[in-house]
Amino acid sequence: MKKEYDFSKAKRGPVASTPAGKTRITIRLDDDILAWFRQQVHASGGGNYQSLINAALRDHIKDKKEPLEETLRRVIREEIPEYGSRRKKQSNERR
């Protein structure tokens, strides 16, 4: 290791440029989710967990294409019963 390094011609920024068609982002994932993807890559003998996450997102989008109206209806159907039971429980607790 040298005592001093010459950074006078150095450039700021990432060492490797981002390939065309890709965008560099910062995303926060739960630790267990990231660990699962890393484990999948490790179990398959190597690779890139980021590519695996990208493939999983792509598959999800392909499988879940539905009109916004249907998505809203589905979410409302799923949430309304839970909301109703919560309100009923709160009402009973007040008595």
C-alpha cells in the first residue's frame, strides 16, 4: 500500500456506470425479505439477488395486471369486513 495516492484526476460518482435500460435507486427492504432473496441466490449456486428481485417484481406485474377499478374494488372488499369488525368491537368496548 502506498503512503500517498494521487486523486487529482479522480472523478466523483459510481465506479461502474449504470447499464442502459436500468435506473439506480435506493430502496428500503425488510431484512427478512432481503435475506430470503440472498438465500435463494446462494442456494442456486450464485448470481445476483438484485436480478432475482427484479424478476420477482416483473412476474408480479405480469400476473397482477388488472384495471385500477378492479384493484380498488378488490382492496375495498378485503378491507371493509375488517374495518366493520373493528368498529363493532370498539362500539362494544364503549358500552
